[in-house]
Amino acid sequence: MRFAVTALLISILTACGPNLTPSAAASPSDTPVTTVVSGPRISEPPISPPTPPGTPLPAFACADAAGGKTGVANTIAARVAEQPGYDRFVLQMDSIVPEYTVKRQATATFTQGASGQTVQLSGSSGVLITVHSATGASSFTGPPYFVQADYLVLKEARQIQDYEGTVSWGLGLSRPVCMRVFTLSDPARLIVDLQTTSS
């Protein structure tokens, strides 16, 4: 009797219990793969170094100019350049820009310092640049003249004097123009800009 009750209980529990049939094992290849896509990478723009303040340039003036420092200097080189709006003449010194004058004149004829002879440059008007307490006898690397037929205003630049502490350059111009005259340091330079456009 006891055996019959036990068998009955086992058969009832077996019928009502969970299905213990083994299921197929999941393989790694059956696992869905989820791809994570990140948004676009946004990088901060690089920080530019601060821009050094520019050198304020004087305005063009239809007048003569003068300036410079007290002292003695050697001339090193001269250069010319054509820029938008002006033609440029540069006279470079070794230490400072001594006292100077920049004078306009009605012709492109200049007088050489030591000899007194006249020199005719290209153009119909001129500018005489004179630097006092300066010499280029042993320091100037040249050339002592430039011919710029294709420039709008500056047609010729020539050293006309290096004598007794005075250095002079004559500029032959195609027409009378306004000028911008200033100096820069490191290296020391006297700069004469000749306006090529009307203001």
C-alpha cells in the first residue's frame, strides 16, 4: 500500500513538474553582435599664438621729412621693392639711423658731393636722401645703384655721395608723389615709400 502511494505521488509530481529536457546550448556565434557607433569627434580648433602688434605706419605726406638719432653709423646695404600702392627704398645701417633729411625736388638731376658734378637719373622729378654722421666706405655691400624701369614711380636710385661723414642717395621718379618716411630697428633702416596711387 505504502509503495503504491509513493509511486502515485512520483507520477503526479513528474507530470506536473518542470520539463527537465536539456536544451541546446547557445554558441558564441549565435549571440547577436551589437556595434556601438560613436558620434562625430569634434576637436577644439588649435589656439593661435597672439598676433604681435604691428608697427603703425605714418600717413603719406606731400612734404619733406627729417629725423633720426644723434650718433654715428655705417651704411650696410640698400634695397628697392615694388609693393601695392607704393614703391619702396630702404637704406640699412649697422646700429642706428643717424640724423637724416628726405627732400623732394623738381628734377631728377643731382649734384655729387665731392666732385660737384651733376648726375642725371631716370625720371622727371626726384628725391634727395641725406644721412649725416654716416659712411659706407668699408661696410657697404652694394650695389650703389638700381634701375627699375618697370616700377610705377621709382625709376632709378643711386648713391651720389659717401664723403666726410655724409651719405646721400638720389631717387629718380616718374612724377612728383607723396612720401611716407620712417625708421625701423633690428636692423636699423631708413625707409622711404613713394605713393603710386592717388589718395
